Amino acid sequence: MSLVSLKKRILKLLEEDEEFRLVVAAKVGLLKILEKLEQHDRKFNEILERLERHEEEVKKIWSEIRRIWEEIHKIWIKLEEHDRKFNEILERLDRHEKILLRHEEEIHRIWKEIHKVWEKLEQHDRKFNEILERLERHEQILLRHERILEKHTRALGSLGEDVGLLVEAFLSQRVEDSIRERIRDEGDKLLTVRYRFMVNRDYEVDMYVETEKKIYVIEIKSRPSVRDVDKLVRIRRYLSRKEVKEVIALLVTFKAKVQKRIIDKASRYNIELILY
């Protein structure tokens, strides 16, 4: 049978035989369904592959999310610590603000006191300048007085020398009378009395008295000193080496002018003190 006659017979069967038509329709539909299923299988497999890739990506993403969450947790803990520290800092700042307020009040009070002190210093400056002016006037007056005092001092010095000479002359006369009386009482004989006598080129005494038995070296001072005692000690030693006579050293002055150390030294070296 040719292909053309076969097609014609099939078409006639489709038109006349309902059962054949249904079988052919079912057959044709099943093939389409199978084709569709194959397409769906391919797509499903593609979807599965994509899901697997997605799952791997999701796992990676979830792992990253967990890591990020752990970091967030750590950051959260640090933030809580920072919050505590921040609160502590705020409390300290509050305390510092209170302290600063007190300090500001205290500084304000101190500044007022400084201002008062400054005003007083200005007053003192004015008074000090007034005092300086008065001191300058006083200095000028004192300079004039100093020049006058210098003149008076020179005059008094000359007068003091004159008085000292008069006093020593008076004492010399009294001493000479006392020595003469002493010599007579001792049964000795006066040989010579000399004033301002040079024992040698180094030593001079105010009075030198020599008797048959003794030599008296006498210093007559209106204001005696320890040096006068030392001088008499040296002169007596010098004469004792040269003379066979006993050498007696006397220091003559006023009782009110003798210091204790002069009396002690004169006593230690056996220097006689004659006090009027």
C-alpha cells in the first residue's frame, strides 16, 4: 500500500471511527505530555542544581552571618562596657562641674579680695611715695646735721684730747705725791722722777721713778686697755734683765674706767692698779 493511500485511510478512520479518533488523540497528547515532562525534568534538574548552589551560598551566607553576629555580640559587649565607662565619665563630669562651680565661686571671691588688696596697695603706693618724699627731705636735713656733727666731733675730739691730757696731768701729780709718800713710808730714798721716759727706743712710759732700792714704771691712762697691761709686762721684763733693783709696774686710772678683764690680767701678771 502506498503512503498516500495510507494517509487517506487514516483520515477516513478519524472521520468515521470515534474510538480510533480518541486513541489517536490520546496517543498524540501523551507524547506531548512526555515531551513536557522531559522539559520539566530538565528544568527541575536545573532548579535542583541552582538550589544546591543556593544552599551552598546560603550556608556560606549563614556562616558569614554567624561570624558577623559573633562580631556584633563582641561589639555589643564592648558597647555595654563603653556605656558603663561613659556613665562613669558622666558622673565624674558631673562631680567636676560641681567642683568647677565651687572653684569659680571661690575664684570670684578671691578676685574680689585681690581687687581690695590692689586698692590698698595703690593707697600704700601713694603713702609710700609721700613717705619717700618726706625721707628725702629728712635725708637733706640729716646731711646738714651730719656736716654740723662732723664739725662738733672734730671740736669735741680736740676737747677730749685736751681733757685727757688734763686728766692725765692731774693723775700724774696725784701719783707722784703717792709714790713720794710710799717711798718715805718704806724708808727708801727718791733719786729721780721722769715723765714720758724712753726706757729704750721701743718702750716709753708715762712716769719713770727710781729710788735707791727700786724702779717704778707707771702708765697713767684715762681709758686703760689690756694692751697697757701687756706693755708694762714687757717693760718690766726688759728692765729686770738690765737692772739689779726690783722693778714695780703700776697702771693708774679711774675706777669707773677699768674693765674686769683688765683687772684679771693685771692681777695675773702682778701689775699694781691704782684707781681714783
